[in-house]
Amino acid sequence: MPPKKPAGRGTAGTASPTIDFVEPRPERLSAGDPEGLLAGDYREGELFEGADLSEYDLAGCSFLECRFDSVTLTDAELRGSRFIESVFVSTFAQSLKAARTTWRDVRFDSPRWGSAELFDSELESVHLHGGKIDYLNLRGSRLTNVIVENCTIGDLDLGGFTGDRVAFVNCRIQTLDVTRARCLNVDLRSSEFDAIHGIAGLAGATIDDAQLSLLAPLLADHVGLRVEP
């Protein structure tokens, strides 16, 4: 992945995310032993390929410069774990249990997740590219320098989250919840939404002209405007 990748169409008023990360290559990693993974483990420079980690207890683990290729994570307990300078390619999870996790310098490529619980988490210098997520829960999380690109998301819960230099690029999102969100340099241009809840939480976000026209009825209702022909 190229270093320092900007997202979208940043302007003088909207700072774009910057990703400065070179992903670990498979040939430089040692083969990870999924059978030996335990809660609280520390793993560095390992490749997990095609492993089924469903229902594993990985709470409080730390993974540094690791790569997860075609790994299944359904109901794996990741609460409180840390992922640093790592890559996830084509991972699958019917239910991803990753509350209060830390993700720093991480790339997700084409995930297939059902319910992804990442509430109260810290994401910094993260790029999520492609894939499909039915429900992405980032409620109460802090996102800094995060790009979500070309992804289809059913429900995106950003309630109470704090975002700085975050961009959703060419995403298709059915329902967006920004109740009590704190947006600073959050770029929603080029993405599509069917419904938005907690519209006051969009304060500080950047949208385009087309999105503004679609949001006009919600904005009018929010401020109590009466629109008559």
C-alpha cells in the first residue's frame, strides 16, 4: 500500500485522512499457529492464512505486524485486543466481537462481516477497502485518519463517536446514525445514504450539493421549518 494516501477531495476547509503505512508482506512473515492462540497472547510478524478462529477467546491479545488472510472470526472474543501495523484480507465473520479494541496502522481488504461490534474502540491510520458489512457499530469510538472506501454497509452506527480526518469514499450505506457524534473533518461526499438518524450530529461533517438537497427535508424538520408551496 502506498504511503501517505489521501482520501477524496480534501479542500482548505476539510482535512483529508493520511495513511502512512507499509503493510507486512506474506513472504516476510512466519507461519502463525492458530491452535496455540490464547487470551492475552502477544504475536509479532506472523501470518494466519485460512484459519478458522470462530469462538476463540482472544481477549486482550496484541498482534504486531501480522497478516490475516481468509480468516474466519465468527464469535471470536477480541474485546480489548490491540492490532498494530497489521493487515486483514478477505476475513469473514457472522458476528465480530471487537469492543474496546485498538487498531493502529491497519488495512482491511474486502471484509465480509455480519454484525461488527467495534464500539468504544480506537482506530488510527486505518484503511477499510471494499467488502460488505451488514451492521458496523462504532458507537463511542474515536477515529483518526480513517478511510472507508468502496464498501457496502447496511447500518452504520456512529452515535457518540469522535472523528477527525475521516472519509467515507464511494460507499453505499443504508442507515447512518450520528446521534451525539462529534465530527471534525469527516468527509461524506461521494457516498450514498438511504436514511440518517440524529441529524444534529452531522455538524462539522462535509457533504456535497446533491446530498444537501436530499437532506433538506430532515434539516427543515430539525430546525422546525414549515415548507409550503
